[in-house]
Amino acid sequence: MSNLYLRNILNGVFILLAIAAMIGVIASKTPLMLHISYGIGLLAVLIKVIEVILRMPSMTGHTVYEQRQREKRSHNEDAQQTKND
């Protein structure tokens, strides 16, 4: 699984959880529901932090150039696979 694919999945999960948290805060009628909504929001932020860490080249030990080259290769391989299917 490529880094870019994993980051896209994490971004999707973040967006869904953030929307759920916002709706929960707006629609909460009890303090318990409000706390649950805040918890969902915190989980969304945690997932976003993980995605940002994966984006940082210094955290993976690669230069920006190496990471961009790797992402281009991964994207080209995915495009080739899709074309062959």
C-alpha cells in the first residue's frame, strides 16, 4: 500500500469524523451526547495529525525530492495497473 493511498484513506476518515462531530455538537440535547461528539472530534484531529506526520519527509528520513519521486512512481504504477485492468 502506497503512502499516498494511506494518506487519502486517512483524509477521508478525518472528513467523515469531523462532519459527524460537528453534527453531533449542533444536534446534541444532553451533556453525554455533547461529550461523545467532542470525543469524535478529538479522534478526527488525531487521525489528521497521523496523516500530517506521514506527509513530512523529515519524519520518514527522506528528502523532499526523494518523497516526491516516490509518490510520482507510485502514482504512475497505480495508473498503469488501472490501465491494465
